[in-house]
Amino acid sequence: MQIHSHWIFESAPHHIWPHFLHAKMDNSKPLLFRFGIPKPVSCKVLEGYGATGNTRQCTTDRGTIDQRILDYVPDRKLRYRMVGSTVWCKDWIGNLEDEFTLVPMGPNVTRVERRSEFVAKGWLAPVKQLALWIALKQAHRYASKNWRRLSSETQSTDQTPEAPQ
């Protein structure tokens, strides 16, 4: 099954990109996360920098998810696959891959696309598949809200003020 989301950010790709690799989410807790869906808290690359083969770790309020980076093109594309997890629903997942693509649309406008591909496994797999779709769709919305916030903060601290006339 697949989820495809896209958003327009009023930031250049280089303001958005670093937050896919190292980010801390806000403290809000949207409704579905209150029912036990793992809420993202932060992410980091365990080796300290992004590269194909390195491990991106997502920390949630329910455990961690380790993801092997499969494609890495700075400011353009990041793709990874889940390779381990301590989250309670880990045994439901046969495969989970995420891909982010950044498409510049202007000087400070970027289309951010996220595609998640996943397969549930085990007893009641179709029910688990639906539950995973709902959980991942909520995670897409929540993470994009935070990446938008973080990229906006990065952009505002990166700009130099105009000189007085």
C-alpha cells in the first residue's frame, strides 16, 4: 500500500533538507497520537551525517525506528527503509520505505513530496494495513507541520537584514 503526500513550503530546499536528517518535533499531540499511535519526537543520523548506507533513527514517544538510507541526493531526494524498531507495532510491518523529493519552484518556494510504501504482515494483515495507513497518514501531516516550522526558523536566521538607507 502507498501514501503520497505533498506540500508547498515557502523555503528553499537547503532550508528544508537538514530537518529530514536532524530534527526535533514540537510538543503538540494531535488526536490520533493520544490513542497509542507512535508520535515522532526527533530524528537523527546515527553516523552524524547523511549518506547512502547510513542509519537514520526516528525516536517516537513509543520507541525508536531505525532506517537504512537507500538514496541520498542533498537538497533533492532521500529514501530509506525500516530495518529495526522497538515500537509496539513493529511486528505488523513486513516492509516500510519512505521517500522525500524536493522540487524547487522558485527562489524560496519548494514542493515537498513524501511517499510511504508499506506492507502489513501476520494474522489480520488487511486490518493492520488499514491501521498502518491511518497511523502513517497522521505522521505525514505532523512531520510536515514541524518541517515547515523548522525550515521557516532556519530561513529567518539565515537571511541578512537589509542595510538602512
